[in-house]
Amino acid sequence: MPFEYNPDDAKQPCLIPGEYQASLDSCEEKTSKKGNRMLVCDWTVRHGDHDVFITDYIVVPKGLFKLKQMAKAWNQLDDFESGMFDPFAWTGRVMTLVLDIESQAGYDDKNRIKGFKCPAGAQVINGSPKVYDNADADESIPF
């Protein structure tokens, strides 16, 4: 009996370039084809009624600027500068991803991460982004 699947599930939508809220699903240390250390980070962008999955590769040392942007967005720049930033501890957290579209001959277009920012509408408190809503407002303050 053949493996059953829906071929339409292979057609992941490609988001237009811009900023999107995403959660870090996993982060795994691996070795690149060239033998360099790297992090493989899986992100989920919730867009409308569907999720878009993006995998990002941070290769040491060439791609460390991405890890620095990630640390800065989560108010962990001091940890990054001291070599102590632990991206594994941030799985499940929200981030704003700056996305672009990557095109390669013979492959479908896909989103790639161009940069990282603190989540929109969030302020970093004690190292963790907190998104504010009206429940956080103090009604006694007139502005």
C-alpha cells in the first residue's frame, strides 16, 4: 500500500516581504555540509487561517550576526557579547521576523529570514518580551 498524502500540502504559501510575528519552535545544533557548526532554528508564522513554517540556518562564524540580532530583540545583547546567549532557552517565545523571498532555480520560492526585531507591541521586561493589551493599562492615568 503506498504512503498516503495530499500533494497540495507540499505547496506552502510564500509570504510577501515584510515583518511577521513568529514563534521559535525549536533550535538544534548541527554541522553544515562544509563542516562548520550551525544552529537550525524552526519558526512558525501564524498568518490568517494557516501557519507558515520557516527554517533558518545560523552558521558559525559567518551567520552570527543573525544570532546577535535575535539576542538583541530579546534584550539579551549582554549575554551574546559575553558568549553566554542560549537560544535553546527561548523556544516557544515570540519574535518579529523580517522576511524576504528567496528564489533558486529548480526549487519553489521560499521565505527566508532577513532580520529579527522585538515583537510589535511588546516591551522587554526581565529579559522576556511582554505584549501589552488593554488589560495592562492603568485606568487612573489619563493619557
